[in-house]
Amino acid sequence: MLKIVSLFLIFMVVLAMFGRLRLPGIGRKDGSKGHLPKPRLCPDCGRYNLRGGACRHCSNHKG
């Protein structure tokens, strides 16, 4: 039982080391450190526009 637990812990440590080596550089060519982009806001009403494109709140109230 002690052998299984120690092998599991060693395996987890090895996985963590590989994760730290690979994750910071994946898909980041601009040098940012994993920050999320700022959310898009509608220029007319100022609400968050998560889908992009036309604002559904502004288009409902026009007309």
C-alpha cells in the first residue's frame, strides 16, 4: 500500500513539473502572461457585449 501511494505521489510531481514547463508558453506570442482580454462594451449603451456583433439591447430599443 505504501508503495502505491508513493508511486502515485511521484507521478503527480512529475506531471506538475511538465505542466509548469509547458503551460506558460502555449499560445502566447505577444508576451502576455495569461491575462484575459478586456470584455467588449457597446459604444452606445455601455453594456457588456459578450457575443460580439450588434448589441441586442440597443437594437431592441431602436425604432
